[in-house]
Amino acid sequence: MVQNIMLFGYSKKISVKCVLIIQVILLSLSKGANSHFGYSESNQRRWGKHHGHCFGKLQSPISIQHSKSVPLHMPAIDLIGYHNLLAHPLKLMNNGHTVSVTIPKFSKEDIEGGEFNPYIRGGKLPGVFEVEGVHFHWGDRNNRGAEHVINDIRYTMEMHIVHRNKKYEKLADALEQKDGAAVLGFFFTLDDSDHEGLAAINKYLPLIENSNESVYMNSTFTLSSLLSHIDLDKFYTYKGSLTTPPCSEAITWVLYPEPLPISSKQISRFRQLQDSIDGALVDNYRSLQPIGNRRVFVRSVNVHHTQLSKLENEVSYKKWDWFF
Ligand SMILES: [Zn+2]
């Protein structure tokens, strides 16, 4: 009898082990090479082994210095449909590297009824870009987390709103092109009160604490609610890349320097998430990349220009290239 029980226990252990092994195999098959990357310094140096673009000359993030950026009169970025409720259901996922909100396309009927996915144009954007998703980069401590450094400040968190050039149908195809995508970057700094717009996402984080967990949000929200009331007239823009493998050099970056607020309770929910390898999903930001021969433009909003200088600026706006 005792033997039987032991045998039963043993075989049960084996079967649990087998199931685990099969799960791990299935997981690694489904994840593919793309999602195997870590953020430790040695891991980051290896990104380029499987993704050659990561060794490219137009990589992101970079450190932006106002004094070194080129002031340029250019149109603001039009955020069209940012005040409209997004199509739903919205899927929120912990993919082991970040938390992402995937924004679905409206159905044909909805589009005929006047709905549309938010899109952006203006600035030095090479076209019209439709929203694809939102994700975040954050730190284990308040003095780190953002990817871009602005005037020597590394903020607590950075939010990326990813857009696909509308002339390409799929994001994967767009990322093969120089003008394929545009990312709006926003920074967060610690504040006493909650960021109300962010609460729509934040409240779901405890449901996706583990890597590869996802949840469908039971309500939708507007992109503008995530942006609080910051000044959208001033921004930096430059040509760069995805900040995760495959590091595609397809991104026109637009970075807004005025930070958004986030409470310590809200940031702690991000820090409680788990990744697939090391445990806590924190410090998911890439190290700074060389600027090389790139120019960073800053939108100059000098209202005191004459008609003549306006004309000159128009010329210079077209003439100024992204590169030296
Ligand atoms: Zn990002």
C-alpha cells in the first residue's frame, strides 16, 4: 500500500515535470527569437547578434540637449482623434519586456458610421501615421526608467505611443521602411496625486503580474486622457529606431519635454510586474546610443517673427535635413 502511494506520488511528479517541460518548449516556440532579450548591460550588447540593426548608426534612445538641438519653425503635431474613445476591446499585456495596450482597428461598419483610428501628421513627420499601440519603460528607482534623457534628466517613466505610416498596411512591413513609423514619447515624474488618465490602465496591472499574461479592459479610453494638460506646442524630433530588438531604423521620434505626473502608488504597480527571466520587470530601458551625424530639431514657437523671417523659415524648414 505504502509502495503504491509512493509510486503514485512519483508518477504524478513525473507527469507534472513532463507537462512543465512541454509548456516550456511550447513557450519558447511561440515566443520566437524576437522576444528573447534582456536589459542587463551584457544582454543589451548581445542584441545585435541576432538583430543586426541594433548595431546601426541611427539607434535610439539618445540624450537630448536643448543647447545642441536645432530650433526650427515647423507645424505642431496634429493629434487627430485623440479625444475620441478608442475601438475596443483593448488588450493589455505583460509581454515580459513591457506593458502594452494594443489598439484594435474599427470595423468596416464603424468606419462607415464615421469612426476612425486616431492618427498624427505635421511637425517634420514624413506622412500621416495611424496609432497602433501604447507601452511603457520604467525604473526600479525614481531617478531612472525613461529611455531618452532630456537636458540631463532621466525621468521615472517614458510612454511610447506607436504609429504606423498609413501608406503601409501592416506595422511589420512599415518597420522595414525609413519612413515606416512615428513614436510620440512622453515622460513621467513623481507627483503627490494620481494621474487620472493613467488610472484606466494602472488598475489592470495587478491582473497581469506575470509575463505573458493579458487582460481585456472592460472599458475604453481616449489617448488625450493619457496626456493630462501638458504643453504640446514644444517638442524635439529626430530620426531613430525601435528601442527593442529588432531595433528597426524606421522611427521618426517626437518627444515632449514637459513631464506628466504619476503617483508613487501608480508607479509601484508597474514595479510589481514580473518578467520571464530575472523576476521583477523593472529598468526596461535601453542604454543611450550615439547621436552620430543626426540633428535633433526643437520646435521653435517664436511669435515675434515678421513676414520676411517667416518666409526664410519656410525655406529653411524644407532645406534642413535630418543629418549633417
Ligand atoms: Zn518603447
